[in-house]
Amino acid sequence: MSECIRVMIVDDSAVVRQTLKEVLESDPGIEVMGVAADPIFALKRMESERPDVIITDVEMPRMDGLTFLKTVMDRDPIPIVVCSSKTEAGSDNAIRALEYGAVEIIQKPKLGTKQFLEESKMRICDAVKAAEMSKGKLGKLKARPAVSEVSPKLTADVMLPKPDRTIVETTEKVVVVGASTGGTEALREFLEAFPEDAPGIVIVQHMPEHFTEAFAKRLDGLCRINVKEAEDNDTVIRGRALIAPGNKHTLLKRSGARYYVEVKEGPLVCRHRPSVDVLFRSAARYAGKNAIGVIMTGMGDDGSRGMREMHDGGAYTIAQDEASCVVFGMPNEAIKLGGVDLVLDLGAIAAEVQKRSR
């Protein structure tokens, strides 16, 4: 068991603790070292045994999850995954948790829906692995055993219709961005750097349903540009960033010279919904050389094939560098596929996008 990621689950619901334990231990690379009904019990247990990763709820008795998060980060930083409900209040708390240092957000499992549990299993196990990976960057960690049984890994072909060859020429630039683990704060820094007349931006951040609305509202209050959760048929305009809603795919489309987004249901693509690959490949098809692609911190390879397709179609593509990534997974995979024109520190990406969009 020494090669396993050792996880502590902290949640006041016995049902959630048991369900999470079963989901995590279905992966041979993860061991649940303990469970706790509240943060006080967890802190006591951690005096004698240190986990690699903690999964915690936000709203709990005796000590709330945000206070627990701060306490752990002050005493002995351990990667923490926040597991919160879908309620609007819970979403706001989870966004605050990311600001306080949480690595990732997942949703609590819902009992009674086999498909949901199967999809959540991949999401939860990936979140734990990404959290553990954030400690020492991608290249310094030992390889973990793969999950023995996973759903087929679909490509973006399942979401994109056959190409329409009658697209009208336009010179308007559009920016598409993909991010996952560590992306919430990376996107904040990226978007805060843009002036009011920034090019239109469409973003996929791997985040659960309902969390994206709170995330977009938070960014809208911090940035000079307008930021909102994407709705079907929203126009992509200068001075606005659209964030793909959780649990739905978002595609870039074009009608004449007008760019807009299509938000739609669909299967997991690259084990995600929304998928960066779906957004990037739609940008390659409908924006071509007028697109600018940015791939940021995150685990896995979602977005790498789409970025290569954008690159091959004449788009300008940028990857966040390893030093500024929480997890150098998605950018690294795009670089290895030959789909990246430039690798930059996070702080320099917005300026480069501005330069290339003029």
C-alpha cells in the first residue's frame, strides 16, 4: 500500500463518507487512511498520521470547512479537495475555498443514479490524483496504477457535426481558453490583466454544475471586462468572457461575421463535461486562423488534440509554463503533440494575447 495516495475524508454525513470511501478505493492507486465526522476529529487523527490528500465538506459542525482549510494550510500544508453540494450557497463557499488554497472542487456523490456515480468515480479519483500531483509538480512523482475499469474515452467528434465549408471570411479575433486543476486562480490572474476592449474570450474550466455561475460572478466583480456563465446563443463580443457552464459542453460557432456559443448536452469527452477539446476543435473549425488558443494548468490531456488542430489550422496557440502551473499536465500534453507556438509564464499570457489580437 506504500505506493498509494493516502486520503482522509472529512464530512458530517455518514452516507457521503461511505460512498466516497467506496468510490476512492475502487481505484488501486488510492487508499482511504481514515474518515472523520468533523474537522476536530480530523485534526486529532492527523497528529499521529499524515494523509497525502484531504477531502472535506464546507458546512460541518464544530468547525466549518473553510476554517479547517486555513488551519491545515497554516500548520502543515496538505493538498485539499473541497467536496460541496450543488446549492448556490455551497458554490460560493467552494469558490472562497479555492481562494484560501484548496486544489480542486468535486460534487458530493448522489445515490440512486448509476450513471452519475460512474461518472463521479472518474472525476473524484482524478481530483485526488491531481491534488497529490500538485505537491511536487508532474515530473517528480512516481507513476500511479491506472484505474482497472474506465468508461471509453470519447473524442470531440461526438459533439461536432461535419464541417460546413461555406464559412464567410472575417478578421475578428476570438480567444479560447482551457484549464483544470489550479485554473480558478490562474484564470483570475489572466482575466484581471485585460482592458475593457479585450477580444472576446470563451473559457472551459473543469468545474461542477452550478459552481461555474458563482465563479463567473466572482470574476465579473474583479475584472475590467464583463465575465458571465455562457448561455446558449450568447454572442462572443469584445470586452466579455464567457465561462462554459458545468456539466454541459460549450462550442464556438459562427454566423457570418458573428461568433456565438452553443451550449449543449452530450457525453463525457476526454473524461470531462465541459471538455476543452470540444471548445478548441470547434474554434479550429469555425474561427481558424482568427483564433487564439490558451491552455493552462490541469491534469490529463483534455485540450491537447484540439490545440493541435487549432495550430494546424493557422491559429496562434499558447501554453502556460511548468513553473507557474499547479499541475503541468494539460499544457505538457499539448506541447508534446506539437500544437503549441509559445510557452509562457502565467503573468505574461494576457499581454501576448492582446498583442496577437490586434
